[in-house]
Amino acid sequence: MDFGSLIDAASAVFVFGGIATLSAVLRLRPNELRLPYEVSLPLGLVGFLIGVIGMLAAESNPAQIAPGIAIAILTVVYGGVVRLFLADTDSLTFAAEASSPAAKALGSGVILAVIVWAMFAVTKGDIGIYWYPQAALLMGGVAVLVFVVGRALGEHYQSSWADKVTTIGWLGFAAGVVAGLPQLENAQSLGPAIAFSFTCLLYALIAIILGLIWSPSAMCRPNGSLSLGPGFAAAVTVGVVTVLAALVMVLA
């Protein structure tokens, strides 16, 4: 095995640099590291999706998709490494809940800056490919509807938002795949159409990360737990890779 293939400077800066800077901005002490623990895999998945979407928008040769995935998925691996080393923080409370609004705003700015930097690095400046107004409106509208219905039905409408946003992202993903199926005869349009589905997952992950910075209690379930671990990451990764594999077979 070539261990050199597991090293990518840009991916390392994105994950390790982003988490370290966020922790420094929020002034988290060693016993307050549950936020980096929970953010690590979602941030890795954000990097993965940024790479995949950029590749789909730019790459017309299906033979180049697999090597591109290999590099993109390193951000998930690095996120998993961070989560592994911080595994003992799982039972801690979120210290970020007590951070000042200024610190939360700065922390959010750091994460968004790292994400935008990654988009620029992948697309060489053409970050417009990551903006789908339809996806943003669809997910925002569904989120508002979920909030209204939840408020009318029960007292826990303010919690479990990580699960709710994840579900909304998966619904957008499924809708994008279905919308892309009519493009099977048009190879030039199929990639961007499928990229829409991945963008829905990307927006959901970014929303979860920002939600964990601003209001961890709202993102957690009523018992304080979250489901952002390996199973969550595996589901996203396998779903994306499966669609990409089908795309390669169609375009080959």
C-alpha cells in the first residue's frame, strides 16, 4: 500500500486547520472539545462534496472521476482521524453554547472562509457552480414547514435539528437524482444535473456545522445526543459514490 496516497496538503489544511482555528476562536479548553469532535466528520464531508461537485462540473472524461474521488474522500478520512482522537469528549457538554455572539460570529466566519477557500481551490475561482438558488429555496422552505408543523404538534420542535436538516438534505439529494434521470441521453447536462443533488447535501452539512456553533442544544436530540458519527459519514459517502459509479457507467 502506498501511504503517500493518504497525504494531501490542501485536504489537511481544510480539516485540521479549520477545526484548530475554530477551537482557538471560541477559546475552547481541553475539557471543552465536544464541538470539534462533532464538527469533524461533517466538515470532512463538506470537503468531499466540494471536490465531487467541482469535478462533475469540470470533468467530461469519466475515466478521471475515480482519481478525483480518491483525493476528495481524504477530507472524510482526516475528519475521522480528528473524531477518533477526540472520542472521549462525546459525553461532554457543548462549551460553545456559552460563547459570546461575537465569538460565534467569528467562528462561523472562520468555517465559511475555509469552505470558500476550498471552493476556490477546486474550481480555480469559479465558485458559482456551488450556488443553486432552487436548492436553497427548497431546503429553506421545507425547514420552515417542519418548524411550523413541529411547533403545532409538540414541545420538542426546538431540538433534533441536526436530524431534521440531514433528512431535508437527503430529500433534496433524492429529488436531484430523480431530476437528473431525464438527462441520461445528454452527457454534457447529466453531470451538472446530478451535482444539484450533491449540493443539497452540501448545504445541509454546512447548516449543521453552523447550527452546532450557534445553538448546539437545538441541533441535539432531547437527551443531548447527536448522530454525526461514522454511520452518518458512511451513508453520505456511499450514497454519493453509488450515484457517481452509475454516472460513470452511463457515460462510459
